Amino acid sequence: MNISDIIRSRVARFSRGYVFTFNDFVDMVESREGLIKALNRLAASGEIAKLAKGKYYKPEQSPFGELPPNQYQVVKDLLERDGRIEGYITGLSIYNTMGLTTQVSSTIQIGKNEVRSSMKRGKYSISFVKQKNTITKENIPLLQLLDVLRFIKRIPDSKIDQSCKVIQSLMSKLSEKELEVLVRLALKYPPSTRALLGAILDSLGKISLTEKLRKSLNPITIYKIPGVSGVFSSASEWSIK
């Protein structure tokens, strides 16, 4: 078989929407230059699609046209390296998943310990937000919840009081251990995030978990988060106006 046939046989095993790179063929092809030319030929013929430089995928067709890869596939190399978690998806796509907004964005936001410049991949713009906590597979859902609290004023098509009710419901399903970890992680978030978390925990009757949060806050600082006081009776105790 020629190099194009060799590559085509490997591509046939990939699932639709799977994003692949040159590294997926290093065990089959010795010539990187020949590999690049062969992939570009397949892309030109429409058998595969090019996402960005060195990144390709098998397009999936729908009644409405070609579907792009899902967001995880688009940025997976930015989330994990050599089996180690380095980042997680946050922002609008998570707000949507949590039922906080119906908007769908072409921007993918990633939380990472070390941020980098924004970039483009296909139709997506990728931006980064700094995460001060160590990122693990287990704590990503908790970090995403805290990110929602941190950026609660920026959730499109959503009122803050309604967002608070949704988040309260989500937190009510967490175990005591998960809530303890949530508080620990929150200590590296801005004060307004910690105050809002404290008010939510109070509403859930988790008073014993809020001591560290309260001690971490300046008692004379006021946090302006409109709508919260109408949902949580203890908002004023957390200096939320």
C-alpha cells in the first residue's frame, strides 16, 4: 500500500469527530513530510477535515450539514498531557451544561494553572483563565462550580437570583466530603466568590463548613452581587448587597 492508503486505513478506525494529529501515525509512517502531504491530500478530497495546523478529524454529517468536533476533542491536548491533567473546560459551555443559559458560544474557555495567549481552532476561539488550585480529575466539577460563582455576573441570558437557585440545587446534591473540598478550593478564589459560597452553604444548613470562609474575608468589605439577598436570607451576614 502507498502512504495514502496506509493512512486511510488508520483513519477508518477513528470515530467520527475524533481529532487526530501526526502522532497518531508515527508507528505506521517513517516520513513526516510524506505523512503531512498525504493528510493534506485527504483533507483536500474531503475524506478528512482540517481543524488547525497539524490537527484533523473525520467529519460527521447531519441533515443540517457537517458537524464540527465536540469541544473536548478540539482542546483535549490543552487539557491533558502524558496522562496528566493540566486544564479543564469552563465558561459558557459549562453554564449551558448546568442549565444556567441556553446560549451556545464559539469561544471555549479553559482553566489552567499557567495561562497562555488566546488562539483560534476552526470556528472556535480559545481563551484561558488562571486557576490557582491544583487541577485533578476529581476536583474539576467543583472548580467549575466555583468558576460559576466567580463569574456569576457574566452569565448571559440569566438573572443572578435564578443562577443562585440553580447552583444551590447543584450543591445540595454534593456529599459532605465534596462540600469540604469545595470550601478548601474556594480559599484560592476572590473574596466575593467565598462570600457567595458562604451564603449558599448557610442556606443548605451547612453552617459548620463556613467558618474558614468567614475568617478569610475582610469584615468591612461589601460585595455587590444584585439579587442574592432575595434568595439567601444570610446574604447581609456575608456583606453581600
